[in-house]
Amino acid sequence: MATLSINNVSKTYHNGHKALTNICLDAADGEFIVIVGPSGCGKTTLLRIISGLEDLTEGEILMDGVKVNDVPPKKREISMVSQNFSLFPNMSLYKNIAFPLIISAEKSQIIKEKVTEVSRLLGLTHLQERKPSQLSGGEKQRTALGRAIIRHPKLFLFDEPLSGLDAGLRQDIRQEIAKIQRYLKTTTIYVTHDQDEAMSLADRVIVMKDGLILQSGKPMTLYSRPNSLFVANFTGKLNTLRGIFSNLDGQLVFFPVEMNNGNEALFKEPSQHLTGVNGLSVNKEVTLAFRPEDLTVRKPLRQGSHISFTALVSSIEYKGYEKIALIKPCIVKHHEINDIYSCILFMRLSQDQYIERESLITVYMYIDRLSIF
Ligand code: ATP
């Protein structure tokens, strides 16, 4: 267990490519941090720098307050698990897990005790004599996990450890990783581009783009209070509505830009109801961002807590535990659709809410859940 501080770390590769710019990150002892971001944003580079496999160009890395920039990888007491398992094909599962202890010349009795404990923790006890070629993908990844935890490192680094596995297995091993991390309380930095993985595993999520950290916070903070459209998109399913607010006699009137005639309002609301919403500006194109569960067909009881508009129900997807309605905001005049938004919005419905395909409905959007960019 250790604290980790990354102070103003930048990395420029020999070809001149700047992969990281001024990265600052503090991990508390035992914290589980998940870094998400698109391919090429610098996630692996950052992990390799923390592990010592890659040099940094500027900045410093501290473990337990001690600068480790010049400490070689082997001496940093870090274990890294990547997606390609990196098991030795000619060694049994037992030896693969025991390997870090074998090379540090640990006594065979101690090795046996530790491999037994780790195998039990990972449900691998019955497979100890098998070679990697005789293991399933999930068993291989558990073996790699076993090898990473056997030395009780100060820090775990995971580089997309589940991306080579199918969806069911991913969920199982994800739970396993969470359980082991809680049990060992080892400070962990986990890289993925899977939002579900990030949101379900992390104490804290960090979203990266183009070598920069865009936002860092608790999963629910990033989900409900993203600081940019990029973060909002990266932390869950998102609806967006582009348009312009105008102030007309104390009312804020919203004109979607993607409606054909552009001069009919989709909704209007007394301006004082919207004053607390971050990012609100008038006479300028903005994007309203909200989650599928921020829309409802049940009129909220509290006055001024919601915006309402009309929408056409394009279709309904049944997911078993919930339903998702695909709707298109529209403007209705004299009982006829006068204009319709070109984009689909998603609205989450509970099982007991019924709406019909092709019907016109009134949709309520909770103002306190709205983000404007
Ligand atoms: P992925 O999710 O695809 O693994 P990533 O976020 O981990 O991507 P990195 O592998 O850290 O991204 O790469 C960051 C950027 O640095 C990319 O644009 C990549 O092409 C570049 N890069 C990585 N390694 C080198 C290298 N050795 N020399 C030059 N550029 C590199």
C-alpha cells in the first residue's frame, strides 16, 4: 500500500509526439482510481511512466512521498496486469503465480503457502498443474492477477486487463478484481475505455483526452456534473439538444437549431427557474445535455422543477428490467406536427409506465439535472 503523486508529468516521444501534458494526480493509500479515455489519449504511456518502463520528459513521480523518477522498475514494488496475460506457456499455473517469488529466491515453503492462499482467493486451487494452453481466457487472466498480487506490491497498475475477454467473463473478473482490491487495500490505477468498468470499479474516475486530464471525481459526480460534453459522453448514455435561448418578456424560450424552420420554440420557461443552471447563456448556440433517466412522462409535482415539451415516440426498446423510449421532440400546431427534431432522444421508463409507439407525448425534463455547454 502506498500513496502516489504525479506532479506535472509531461511526455514527448523521440518522434516529437507529445503524449502527456502536465498530468497531476494524487492517489490516496488504498484508493482505486480508474482512468478512461479514447484510444491514443495517453493512458498506457502514463501507466508505463508510473511503473518506470518509460521515462518522463518533465515532472516527478512520488511514492509514499519519495521521488522515484530514477528508481528502476523492479525496485518500485509495482505489479502491472495487461490485457495479453503475459503468462509463461511452458510453466504450470502454480509456477506462473509463484514466479515473482521464485526469482527473488523466496523459500519454497513460503512460496507454497502464498500460492495456495492466492489460488484460493482466485478460485484456481484445482488448476495448479495446468499449463496456460489448458486454461480458459478467464482462468488465464485470474492467473495473471495471482502473479500480480502474490508479492503484495505497493501499487497495482491494470492496463485494460479485461478487453480480451467476452462480456460475461469481463463482468465476473471485474467483480473479482474489486473484491481482491478491497481485501488487499492496494492502491490501484486501472486503465480502460469501458464506461461501465470505470463507473462500477472506481473510487475516483479520471477522464483523459489528448494527453490531458479533463476531469477527476467520484463516478456519480462525473455522471451527474460533467464539466464538458466529452466527459458527459464518456460517463454514460447522453442526450443532447442544440439550440439557442432567447429572453422574451421574462421567459427563456428555446429554439432548437436542428429543426427545419428554426423559428418555433420547443419550450419556454420563466427565466428564474433556469438561473441556477451552469452554462446557461442567451442568444448563443448551446447544447443541453441530460441522461435518459432525466426525462419522464409523469408530471413532477414541484412547480418550476422541470421543462416540458412535446415529442413523438419513434419506438420502444424492451430491456427486461427497464424500457427505453426513443423519442423525437416536435412542435405541434393545430393537432398536427409542424416541425420535428432530427435527433433521437432516449428516455428511460420503468416497467409500469406505458406509452405507445407513434403517439405524441408530453415529456418533462428535470432542470436540476440539466447541464448546458
Ligand atoms: P489505447 O487505448 O489505444 O491503448 P492509450 O490511451 O493507451 O491508447 P498510448 O498508448 O499511451 O495511448 O499512446 C498515446 C499517444 O502516444 C498515441 O498517439 C501513440 O501513437 C503515441 N505513442 C505511444 N508510444 C509511442 C512511441 N514509442 N513513440 C511515439 N509515439 C508513441
